[in-house]
Amino acid sequence: MCIPMVVIPATVSNNVPGSDFSIGADTALNTITATCDRIKQSAAGTKRRVFIVETMGGYCGYLATMAGLAAGADAAYIFEDKFNIKDLEVSQSCENGTRLSTFSNFKS
């Protein structure tokens, strides 16, 4: 018996082999970008603040990387590139009045 099928990948991780994009990843990225725009607007008048945004994605750093690019983050820490607590320390640029925004994809 031969039944014709169409399979559409739907995952927020966007890590399905053989596909460029998945439905859930685009929706999640749009939601993260809209939320970061709201955070930027509410924090526009403040100085010396650090915002860390944790994204979903499990073992895939696609959402953290793309959201960091879209929002203009100073750093994006993802699962594929190992990091420790020293990497998360506030840099000297934050003391000069510039804001540091960080996107991360932690997996415990």
C-alpha cells in the first residue's frame, strides 16, 4: 500500500535535517524580537543595566543567535560554544553608560 504524504517540520529549534526553516522557529523568533523591542522601549531612559534574555531551543542555538542579531545584542551565548561564568561578567563598556544586552540558550 502506498499512501502519499507531505511532512512539514515544526520545531522551535530549527534543527531538522534537510530543511532550511521550520514553522515554529519563525514564530518564536518573531515573538522574541517583539518582546525585546518592548524591553528596549521601557529601558530607554535607564543606564547601567544589563538584560539577559534566555531563549528556548534545547541544544540548538539558532533562536539565541538570530534574536541577538535582530535585537542588536552585544553577545549571544549558545550551547554549541562552551562558556563559563567568567564570560557572563559585565564588561567595562557597561560602566561607561552603554547598555549590554545578552542572549543565551542555556541547557541544564
